[in-house]
Amino acid sequence: MSASARAIRPIGRARPRLPPDDTIPARMTGTPATLFEANRSYLTRLAYRMLGSLSDAEDVVQDAWLRWHGSAPEAIANPRAWLGRVVTRLCLDLMKSARRKRETYVGAWLPEPLIEMIGAAPSTDEAIDVPYALQLALERLSPLERAAFLLHDVFDLPFAEIADTLGRSEAACRQLVSRARRHAREQDGPRHPLSADEARRYAQAFFQAAHSTDATILKSMLAQDAILRADGGGKVNSVLNPIVGTDRIGRFFAGIARHVEREARATTRYEFVMINGLPGYVSLERGETVQAMALDIRDGAVSAIYIIRNPDKLGHVHRLLAEA
């Protein structure tokens, strides 16, 4: 499901300063609206990677559109660079308040899931995936470190353009990226991309094992030091602290399966998908609670499980299941 497919809501945030004058005599082709739409996917992805929230990312992109519309877009030499600077600076302002809110968040915080169908052919911009482990590592960075790392290592922008965007020297931006890389390496090791068939097999096998009262098969799929993190936001039932190890994770899922079996409320609505570049599934558990589950696969075993149950982050998942 494309991030740009969701409804966009205008917002009324304080306006940070506009980017430096990036205009020369008009050389663009196409209408301002067409040029903006050509960059919408890129801008949404950039904002999402910085904020971890699709709804906030779309609000930021809408704010960027208002600024674009109110400028002289026909005279902007490089619309993508200009818009990227606007979105980055809007995100930096928003990240300051978001960091304060997460200090009081109930339980683990996970990014809003970015859902795509397994085997879908993404565009160039849509192919940029930041899995949950890296996204969580980025949460520990300062806003400037996070912005510099994403712009350079994920979106491949040159340091000169990053320096212009962040209002720092190129040398300072190189240091920001270097520090961010160290944090990222500590938290997010190498992984091998999965084919569509492999992703689907992992998702299907885990779904079946996770809904079984016998934990044997599920435990065989897990790495010894596997970790489970869940985000309910204090709004639905969810574990508050990470669960570590095959035995504890196996008992957790088997216990839920036994409870569901007693209630005779099996999960009948689900869809196997890619979540932030990881195989997984979205489901309506016990007929009432929407959730998304992503699986981080390393060396053929599930090393991390991410469960998102906070309803504020799953509106698009609810629509997907309704259409399935």
C-alpha cells in the first residue's frame, strides 16, 4: 500500500525558516502541481524515515505543498532539492516535540508500519527501506545525526547539499554521519534480502506456528537470542517490556493460542505482506484487534519480532484487511 494513497490532512504548525533562495530564471517544465506530485513519494519516504509516523509524514508533505504553492515554483531550478530541504527542516522541528512525547509513551515505541504487498514492484523511491532495527537505532540519535545519516546513506545526497539543508558545514555533516553509522552498526547488523517466495514462506510458516498451542515449531524458527517487541501504546493489551529467548517467546505465543482456542475465536482475517521491508502479516486477532507483525530474518532464523497493536498507527491496516 503506497504511503501517498492515504488522505492528507493540513496542519497548523509554526513555520520554520524557508530554505535559501534556490531560484534562477525559470527553466522548469510542467505545472507546479505536476512537479510536486512527481516528488511526493520521495518526500513522504524522507519524512517517514525521520519521524517514524506515516500520518505525521503526510502532514509534513502537505505543509511542504503549501509552501511550494506559496513560493515561485516556476523559478526554482531544482524542485526536488528545494522540497527536500523544506521537508527536512519541518521534520527537525517536529522531532523535538515527538522526542518529548515518547519519553512518556506507554511500553515500547515502534514506528508506524509501512505496508507493501509481497512481490510488488516498487518504484525507485519506494524501494528505499529502513527496517525496524535500524529505525529503532535511529531513534537514539540526535535529530541532526538522524537527518544527516538518512540524507546521505539512505537517500544518497552529497554532503554539500546536506550542509545546505541542515545549515552546517560539510565537515560537521560528515561527523554527524560518522557518529550515526557507529550507532547503526551496533544496533543493526547485516541481513540478506529475501525473494518474494522466501518472504511469503517465512510469513506463512510463522503465522501458523504463532497460532498453534504447540510451541515446538515456532521455537525451531527462532534464533537463540531472538527478541520480541510490541507496541500497544497503552490503548490495547500488549506486552510492555521486550521478551528475549526462544523459550520465553515460544511460551508467550503458545499461551495466547490456548486462550484463543478456549474462546473459540480463531484469527480468520489476515494478509501476508512486507512491513518496512521485512516479511510478516497483518491480522484481525480474535475478531477485534488489528495488528501488524514484522519478522527480522538473519541467517535463516527469526532474530526479532515486531508487533504493532496501537490503533492510532493501524488505520491503513484496518482498511487493507477490510478489502482483503
